[in-house]
Amino acid sequence: MADFCNRDGADRLAAKIQDFWRKKGFDVIVEMRDEGFVSTMRSSRTDVRSDMINGMPTRHLAGEPG
């Protein structure tokens, strides 16, 4: 099972999200935010954030019909 909560996993997840939407003609900005140590997880955590609204992209790629 993949760990998407650490920095490497978050980077892979962000790339997958961007690639998925790019193939469908959308420009999605995805960024990682290091949240530090979380006591309930007993580890540090990296959040993946995007500019999508309700899981849907808001901008088409330049030159794509929209």
C-alpha cells in the first residue's frame, strides 16, 4: 500500500492528479504543504492541496476549448 502522507508519496500523488487532469485538457495547480508532526499519526505529514473546487478543475489548458 502506498503512503501518500510523506513527502515522496505526496509528490507522486500530486503528479498523478496533474497528469490525469492535463490529459483531459485541464490545468490544475497542486502543491504540497508540510504540516509537521501529528501526534495521532505518530509521524509528520505532508498535505496535498489543489485549486480544484469540489474535486473538479476550474481552468482549461491554454488553447483548449472551454
